[in-house]
Amino acid sequence: MEPSISRRELLAGTAVLAAGIGLTGTAAAAEFPGGDAPVTVAKAYLGGHKPQPLPFDPAKLDGLSEKLIRSHWENNYQGAVNALNTIEPKIPALVADKDWPPYLLGDVKREELLRTGSMIMHQLYFGNLGGDGKVSGAIVASLGEWFGSATAWEAEFRKVALGLAGGSGWAVLSMNLYTAELHNRWAWDHITGIAGEIPLLVCDMYEHAYAIDYGAAAPKYVDAFMRNVNWTEVNRRFALARNAKAS
């Protein structure tokens, strides 16, 4: 059974959100007919996301300190999860409020998109760490098919990552479900992507991913990242993507 909350609780959520983005007036104080009768909350608005634990011992990575990894997980990844859980339950009240303009809802939906992207990309990032960095498995042949060799693929991947140094974004090896092609993608933020592509390997190039250990020395961070890639996980994602394409 889907949970229910009162209209008063929905209105309270609207007021909190309005205050958080600097709005006051009718949007925050809109009234609903029917008193405090329960309102059913659809799954899209539950905000019940749970952060995934690290799949490796953060004290045992090569060149990435436990302090860096824990700060990244707690502040950036968990922060995105918490923000998304705050945003989602507020949306129904904004939709129901006839005085809340669509363009303001658009701002909230943009934040929902950004936090969702951050949550997922961080889960993929931490999920593909904890290995020995040695390219192996079924993906090796496909890297050769699409890039000439695994070595050539890595050279491009590293340059894509370093092209984001000092700014923000993600370097992503992905497979397109429509074309079955593999490409290294440059992503400026959490919502940059191509329809139908499954991330296989994700490298976080936001400065929070390396500044504690390396300051502005992004090349040293990329070296350390590559030494810790879990190719077993990359191959697992690759198998899922190929099966999805085959179906």
C-alpha cells in the first residue's frame, strides 16, 4: 500500500521548498479543499533513496586515501541522496497549486534531475573502484574492436578525463543500446549524456574527487584512478548492456 500524508503536510513541504529557493506568498500558502484528508503519495514522490555502502575497503586503495574516499562518499554522494529525498516529496504540492507557475516547477524539476544524476553517477563511480586496474575480461575484445586496442582506448579515456580537469564533470566509457557502439564520453555535469547509453566505467573529474590528495594535480589522480579500476564490475555492466541490446 502506498503511504499517505495529510494535505497540511504537503503544504508545509511547499513552504519549506519555497523558502529554500527564495520564494514567498501564494505558492507557499496555497490552500487545498477538504481539510486534512489523507493524500496518497505516488512512488515517484516518496523520496526514499538509500545511499549504497562502499563496495571496497577505503583504506586499501592505491593512491586514493581513506580520508578522500570517505569525504567524497559522505559529503558529495550522500549529500545528493539527501537532497533528492528532500525534493521529491515536495513536488505533488507544487503541481496541485494552481498559483505555482510552471517555470518555477521547472526549476525544481531541474534540481531533481541534477540530484538524481549525481546520485547514480556516484554509485557507478564507487562501484567501479576497488580493483587492481588491469584491463581484463570480455570487454577487452570490444575495446579492440572500437578503439583499436585496450591501450588505445585508455589513452583516449585519460585525455577525456584530463580535458575536464580544473572544472567539473565525468569521463565515461559507455555502450549505446541502439547502436551497440562503445565510446568514451565527455560529460560536463550530472545530466550530460546520450539517450540509450549505459555507463560501463565512470571517472569523477569534479575537484572534490581528488583535491584532498592531489590538490590541482589532476593527472596524478587519473593515474591513481586507473590503478584502482574494478574490471570485474566493468565487465558485469558490459554483459548487462549487451543482453539489453540483444533483447
